[in-house]
Amino acid sequence: MVAPSSRMVREASARLVLDHMWDAPAVTGTDLMAATGLSRATVHDVCEELIARGWVREVANQREHGDYRKGRPARRYAFDPLAGLVVGVDAGQHRVDALVTDLRGAERGRHQSPPRAGFTGTAERVAAVRNAIAGALAGLPSERVLGVTVGVPAPVDARGRTVFRGNPYWELMNPDLGERLQARHGWPTVVDNDANLAALAEGWRGHGRGVRHFVALLAGERLGAGIVEDGRLVRGVRGGAGEMGFLDLVDGVGSTDGIAKTAREWAREALAEPGARSSLAPDPDAASVFAAAGAGDALAAGVVERVAERMARVIATLASLVDTERVIIAGRVAASCGPLLATLEERLARRGDPPPRLLASTLGGDAVMLGAVKRSVDRVREHALHLMLRA
């Protein structure tokens, strides 16, 4: 057995201290000794090293902080969340948004682009992602970016690539975005499936906190699932575990069209029928349909019934495959789909087996960006002791 080198021991000690401080308020050496089991001398030596590296600051001691009792006032240390920045990008089918945060996930900048019909090619797609990142970083030191994660509506493998060929839509959504961004800017860049990132966000700040088994179901224009089993994302060999192409074969479903798309299109069709009467405008969005249904509009209520029947089949099929505890409806549509969920729960209850608990995400349109931020922060944290920080 080879004894660990002094360098390995020192790095392991630094890792213990930094991991504790990352999530803690200002701490004393005594606090760190209790949390890590390290000696006082080692704790203070490691803190000095982390200060020199830029990860930690020395803050007001106990006397200056007002927590002094007797004896020599203890030195106090704090993790510096502004040691670096991370960027989370939601590169969707119709818009690209970006969020910049510090290393604890506190927002520092964002960019929201207007919706668009789609993307005509790779150059336009890549430019939209770059522009969103630049907009979110406006006024911030881009040289302090330590990681970027981009969420795309496509399966993504461990290398950040979409390897399912023969699907032009997926290829356009992820034209090797990670490699292109890293080559241009030098930022460590990860690409991941958008539903997987939504699931990370739910586990971090949403209805998935403390839950070992859940599905985050992105349900706007298309359906995509981020599946968490026993606390871990299920990805599959090529990153396609949450893709829902099997819905093409499910009677009464027939496609991966999402809640927002079906509600919008079915409402337009109903409004175009001769003699149709409704409070809805001729070209309503999904939120308007749900609001009208909640207010007693019969036409809108009929659309919601149809959408609920279809989604009951989707969720029942999904639950039979993954046997999950809860399904979280995620994305922008979640904020307005209350009337749908009530009807959907009734439909699922009629199907016999206890259904998973249904919840509407509270993260709204930020779910994918927040999950992207979470993945970037986790990656920076994992490799922190090997990163060079900019002064």
C-alpha cells in the first residue's frame, strides 16, 4: 500500500474545508475543526492557502463582529461567492435566455430574448446563444466566468453531443454548441438536455427538494422528461432516457406536442367552428385558455378537458414505466395550468392505480436556466482546487 503524499493530504484537507465553507456563513477555526476533524494548525494553514487562491476571505474577527466573549478574538473566514461567475443558458426551440450567477447561485445578470418562429441554420443558432450570454454578462467581468452550461431540447450524451442522427431538429438544436462556445471564449462549457436541467433545478430549488423519485416534465411546445430515480438523473447510454418518442405509439396521444402547444392549437380550432362563442381572442395562448376555463368559459373548458384526457394518458404511461413518486409540470406553462391540473388529477384517479402526485413548478420559465446554473456550480465546485482564479 502506497502512503499518501503530503500534497495529497493537504489537498484533501483543503477540499474538506472548502466544501464546508461553500455552504456556510462566516466560520471560525473552531467551527472548521468541529466540521472537518482537522487540527487547528491545519485549518488555519488551509484557510491561508484558500485566501491566497482567491476562494476565501478573512472577515471581521469575533470582537469586530460583536461575538467576542473573552480571550483572544477568533479569526473568521468566509467563502467568496464572487470568486467566479457561472452562466446558465436555456437554448429553446423558439427563444434563447441566459442567467449569470455567483458561485452560490445568486443572480448577477440575465438576458431574455423575444420569441421567434425558429432557427434557419447552425450559424443563426450559435449566434443566438452567444448573444444571450453576452447580454447576460453585460457590465460583468467575463474573464471571471468559470463555467457555462447550455440546455437544449435534444438528447445529449456524456460528451455534450447529440449523436442520434437522422433527426434534423435535434441536430439544429445542438450543433456541437459546447465545442463552439469553448473554442470561441475559452470557458469550460457543458451542454445538457433541457428536461434534465429542469429536474436538477427542481431538486435544488423546487418541488423535488428532498424527494428521491420524481419526474420534471417540460410541457410547453414539446414534452420532455427529466427522470430522477433514487436521487440521481437517469440519462441513458446516449442521453435519450427522457425523450418521449414512444408517445407516437400511445393511443389518444400520438406525438410529443406539449401542453401549451395543444391548448393553443385546439382552442384556435374550436374558435374557428361555425357559431363558436367564447371570451377568448381569435389567437389565444395557453395561459389565456386556462384562465378563461377557470372563469367559466365553456369553449375553453372543453379544450382543457381534451388536453387533460391526453395528458392523463401521457402521465399514466410515464408512471407505468418509471414508477415515480411525483410528476412536476415544468416550464413557462406551469404558472397558468392550475385549471388543467385539477381536471387532470380527476382523470388519473379514475384509472385505478394510485397516480403520482402532480405539481406545477414554481420556477416558471427559469427552470432550465437554474438547472444549468446548478450544473455549472457543481462542476466548478468539483474542480475548484485545480482552477486558476482571476484577480
